Amino acid sequence: MLPKGPVKRLAVDATLRAAAPYQKLRREKDIQKTRKVFVEKTDMRAKRMARKAGALMVRMLDSISQKA
């Protein structure tokens, strides 16, 4: 997900996928040719942590009366 504020838990896989399409263009702009992967601030993605689901209790009663 796109972060709202500072990134606390970086999602490395999603960040690299966001940066991948721009690598060729960013390499051409690089003068020093020192880095292999270029990641900018706009590429950063944060991990979405799932909350624990609450327990759901279902009670079912069978109340069919039988007449003899």
C-alpha cells in the first residue's frame, strides 16, 4: 500500500516492483554508475499488517415439537 506518512515497515517486494519500470531511465540519468538498483521515495511501499480476527460464536437451537 502507499504509505500515509513515514514508512515504518517497508514492503521490500512491493517497493522493488514499483521501482522496476523506471530502472532503465534512472540508470541513464546516473552519472557515477555506482548503483545497480534505483529506488526513489515515491517507490516506497508500506506493509499492511492484518489484524487478528475476532471469534464468532453461533448458537443454534432446534425447537421442533413432536406430537404423538
